[in-house]
Amino acid sequence: MLNKKIAELLNDQVNKELYSAYLYLDFANYYADEGLDGFAHWYEVQAQEERDHAFMIRRYLLNSGEKVTFAAIAKPDKTFANHMSPLEAGLEHERYVTSLITAIYHEAFAQKDYKTMQFLDWFIKEQGEEETNADDLIKKMKLFGCDAKGLYALNQELLGRVYAPSATGPAM
């Protein structure tokens, strides 16, 4: 059994990850409406990854003898002024998720819960990658997005992203 506070934080994180998937599907909808199918695809894949993260944490809780409880998933409330807005919101959101994972890790450290710390190590690394990917996409958009041909090429590049379930996720 996990420490009660750690179990609560992880349960909460399951919902936060599902919200992330919901948010990224909302971004995908925006880009689909704008005719940018590559950007839409990129965020659809991102949503699948976030869903996977929720499932990993859920499985960890279950394997630790904890009851998993779901809360309502909030409706995304972002509105976008331009094609850059979802990208910036995505980076901001990834930084927020990093802070949540870090807070859980901090509590696990305080409780000397080494098993949970080891489980979260993968998520810490993953969040670093998520932030880098979001930042790189913003940089590319700044470089190429103002030019129609550049935007088209970037959109085509994003169409090539392939969803691959994590084979290296945390041991559960």
C-alpha cells in the first residue's frame, strides 16, 4: 500500500493526464478546422501518449493495492488567436505537468517511497522530452510558419509523426 497522500496525488495525476489528452485533441480540432492536418495529426499522437501516461499511473496504483477513482475531466477552455497559440499553450501545459510530476516525486522522497520514486523517474525524463518537443515546434513555427511554403512543409513534416506506445515506460 502506498502512503495516502502519494496515492491521492497519483490518482489526481491520472485525471490530469486524461485532461492533457482531451486538451491536445482540442488543439487537433483547431488545426483540423484550419486545414493543417499535419499539426492536427501531431496533437492526435500527443493525445494518445497522454492517455498512455494515465494508463501507466492507473496500473501502478492498482498494482500497489490502491483504489483508482476518476473525477470529471474538465472541458478545455482555450481559444486561439492564431496558429502559434496552441503551440504556446502546449508548452505552458507541459511545464505545468512537469510541476505536478515533480511535486509527486518530492512527496515520495519525503516519505522515503523509493518504489514510487523509481516509477516516476521515467515520467521525469519523459517530461523533459515533452517540453523540448513543444519548444522545438514553437521554434520551427517561428522560423517557417510566416511563409506559406514553409508552413506547408512543416505541416507535411508533422504528418510523418508515428504513434508508438512506450516500450520503455516505467516498470509497473
